[in-house]
Amino acid sequence: MLDLSADATVENLLTDKFITQRLFQLMTALDPKQLSISLIRGTWVYREDSKTDYPEAGAVYNCLKTNTSKAFFGFTDFPCPKEWSPFVTHRKCLEYFQEYAKHFDLSQYIRFNAEVLKVYPTDDHETTGRWRLRYQSGREYCEEIFDAVMICTGVFARANLPRYPGQDCFKGDISTGSKYRENTKYSDKNVLVVGGGISAGDIATDISNISKQTYISSRNGFYCKPVIDSNGWPFDVFLGTRLIQLLPNWIKTWLSERQSYKRFRCEELGLIIPSKDGPNPTGAILNDNFINQVLCGKILPKPSIRRFTDTGVVFNDGSKLEDLDAVMFCTGYHSQVPFLDEASGTPSQRDIYSLIFPVHLKHSTLALIGFFKNTEVGSPVTASEMQIRWVAQVWSGNCLLPSTSEMIASVAKRRNKERSIYGRVVCRIDALRYTDYIATKLGCYPSLASLLVSDPRLAIHMLFSPVVPATYRLVGPHCWKGARDVILNSWGTTFQGTRTKEVNRTVSEFSKMKVCVILLTMVIMVLSYAIVG
């Protein structure tokens, strides 16, 4: 019924796109005996040697940690352990996926040692919507027919390596972030990191700890957002409450920028380069140590590159860097699905409804999972799982997609909105809003009004607490009884993993909010009484 891309070991299977395995627990209307899945490499599997079968695919580096706090990270019915720290390392992420597989006994549904070579429509595809899958298992080449295919290889397939004049003559080392593992080779060297995203910030910070000098170059600069907010809580715990999410976008943006400005003066540090001709910066770095290194002069911001010389680069403002030893390009990835037949289309070639279903296909039997980049609060893992849950219900016949014309109109609206914001069409989401959108389609979006009647304590917590993944297991298909407790304890477990000794607990953020709500309610009642009187 389903097959994806390949690899050989259990470890390589366990990746951030591993959430596709949740499908086996969700598609109860389908025959689980027909399901098989295997994935290309594991994004969360650390490999010391970058010389793998897929050297250009995304991979973790040694200093990597999540930029999403554990309150938001993970699956809707499998929260991170309470004893874990607020932000976890890539090794903990891998452990999480391993425990997930063990908990739901998923290995029995997985076909290992099988690399997908090609996916293309069957001869009767126009009638049945079926797909033919060609794969290699060991030394054998096999073909099978499937009723539907879900592709979960994500956006980190092939690293983007820009080309500049004189680049081939540069005598130093040129590499991409996909090959970066640790910083020892950059000891006492001058290094230029190109890019303005999360990985660029992480890698530049790591290299700057040991290099002679580290520089970072970007076209329009980038924003720096704090991992820990000015109130001492993880930034997404503060901005990711349901109350904040119910506010208009412009207020959310103002709050986010205000919180960032309290900590980081990006304009005065030269991290943002104003441009009248080009779009505003779209990149963001989530690494508090990055700013520390900038303030110490270990990282120096630079504009975009014009050309290379034998020993350095010339920037667009005319300034030069000589005696460069290495250039590291952290300039994103191409969203490619090399084994998918060209006629079927890929995310970069075709219009995709809700970033899942290609609208040009007659049958909605092909789904693309995780082909997006998150720009706001929330977890891509949860968003991807919600995509899968929706697809499972569509394929099971429990949810219906709109007409083709409506889907095309929806795609056009999204593309126009992205052009107005970013100056081009991109696949970026606000994870929480996107997840809410899918939850309404799926029928698992909880109604605060209903909960105020049936469970007022939970309703208040949901309004003023982080929108944890368990929120989407309260109602709708495949409810989970443990969801309520996870929501009620979302504030209390945030720092539990760091309290390895007895500490004097302060008043929780939620308790402060409750006091504010009560006071505000009293004020409104008094004013209402005065007006009526």
C-alpha cells in the first residue's frame, strides 16, 4: 500500500522524517499487512565520516541541538521524557525515535535493506490511481504495485552549492554544511561561512570557538532570535501559547520582534543589511552563543560575495578578505525526489495542495510529507505527523479533499502570499498555524468553548499554556487518554530535566497568568457594572 525511500540499517531508518512510521498506527481502515517502508539515511544519525552514499544529503553535526524546546518537539501521543532538558541534542532525538519505534512495535511493518529506485504510474493509473515501485533489495531488483505512495524524504536531499566567478581558482577548502561534522580541522584558520539560517549560525559559532577568525556572509543579513526569552523561558514556550496564536499575525510579529530586540540589536551589530532594491532578510539564527561570539569579535558579519580570488573573496560592497583557508556554504537544499517519475512532479516543479497533494494528478494517491521549512514556533516533526494523519484519513475515505479547481485556487493564494512576503515562492510554514489548519481538516482541533463547559480547568490551561503536540489528541480520530495530563503539566515539566538538585521553586508562569486573568476579569466586571448602573 505504501513505500518510500531506502537504507540498510535500523539506525539509518530513524530520522526526523521517521514520523512516517506513525502511519501504521493510524491507517486502521487499511490492511497493515500490505504496508512497507524504509527511508534514505537518517538525518538524526551522526556519522563521523561525511563520505557516505549520499554525501549531499542533510546530516547532523556534533554540536547540533534542537532549536525547538521539548514542549513542542515530538509526536502527538508520545511526549518527550520529563527528565530531559528543555533543548535536547541530536543523540537524544535519535533515542526518542528509537523509543517511539519500540513503544509502538513498528519494526514488524518495516522492510529493511531495500532502496527505492523509481516510482511511476501503472498502465492503468488513470483509472486506479495505482503506482509501480522499483527497488533493490540486496542484489535483487524487484517491482511491486501499490495503491498509494507517501514520500517522506523531506527537503534535505541535496545541498545547494552556489557558483561565483573565480570559485574554481580558490586555493582553500570549499565545502557545504551537509558535510560538516566537527570543528577540529578549522583550528587556527580563517573561515568564511556563507548563509543566514539556523545551521549557518550553529556552524559559524562552533568553528569560531577554535578558528583564528570566523566570518559570516549573507545577501540581506539575517535576524537573530533568542532561544531563551527575556523572561527566562524558552522562546517558543512564551510565544507558542494558544492565546498568542489566536492574535492577528501583525501582533504576533510585533511580539516576536519585541522579544528579540530586548536581547539582540541586529541592526547595530551589522547583522541586517538594509536594501531598497531587494527583499527584507528572511533568514534567522537561533543560537544565543552566536551573538556572544559576534560581541567578542570571534564572528564578523560580511555582505554577499561578488567573486573569489586565489586566496580569498571580494564582497559586493567592494571590501575584500584575503588569506582565507576555508569557505563553508550553508545555503540550503534542493527539494528533490530523484526516484519519482518526472510526470508525477516534485515540490519544486508542481503545485502542491496544502504542501501535500499534487493538484495536477487525477487521483490523490501520492502524498508528499515534510516538504516545507518552518519559520515560526512549533515543531516540523509534529506538523509532518499531522500531515500523515490527514492523508491516512483521506485514503481511508473518512476525509474528502475539495475539488480540483478549489485546490488550484488555494495553491495560487499561497503562492501569491509567499511572493508578497519573501519575494519568491517558497515552502515555508508557521508550524502551529499550519498544524491547526490540518487539525480542522482532520476533525481533531479542540474547541475551547466546548471545553469551558465540560472541562474548564483544561480550557484555561490550553489558552495560557504552550500548544503542545498532545493538544491534537484530545478529540477526533485516534484520541489519547494521556493528552490531558500532558497539557496540564506543560509548564511544570519544562525545566524538570535541569533540576538535578533541590531548588527553591518560584511561582510558575502559568500561576502568574491565572492571577492576571482573574484581575482582568474583575476589572471587566466592575466596569460593566458601572456602565450598566
